[in-house]
Amino acid sequence: MIYLWNIFIIKVFAAGFTTGIHIDNPSKFGSLQEALGALIEFFLEGAATWAFIGLVYAGIMYITSSKVGDEKKLTTGKNMIIWVITGMIIVLLSVALVTWVVQIVNNNIK
């Protein structure tokens, strides 16, 4: 049964390619590089949004704990601020690394 299905698929695709059937690009991107760039931009915007939310939350925790005198909450808020900033640095460095690799690959292809 699977063998017959494979033959059917091969014949359908072969007929489509030999008869000149044209399928338009359904995406708004002209190339794979544009699509990957948009995907990276989407994830970068998401990371920036979460970093902002994390910094606001950690800042509120840090400020309110210092007024109350809760040492554990103060340390937690300070550590959250440090880890959010560290995470954003890692995200930005990874974007820079990907951009650098894409430029090297594009220069070697041309």
C-alpha cells in the first residue's frame, strides 16, 4: 500500500513539473534570508519585551524590599536585575554573531 502511495506521489509531482504548473510564493518574503531575518527580529522583540517586564518586576521587588527591610527579597530583586541584563547581553551577542556569520557566508558565495 505504501509503495503504491509513493508511486502516486512521484507521478503527480513529476506531472506537475513537466506540465509547467506554477505555484506562487505564498509568503511575503522573497528569499530565505529575508524570512530568517524576520524570524530573528521577531524573537529579538519578544526577548526585549520580556526583559523590560523582568526589569520592571525586579525593580519593584528591589525598591519595595528595601523599604520593608526584607533582606531575602532585596537579594532576589538584585539577582533578578543582574540575570535579566546578562540575558539581554547574551541575546544581543547572539544576534551580532548570526549577523556576522551571514555576512561571511554572503561574501564567500559572491
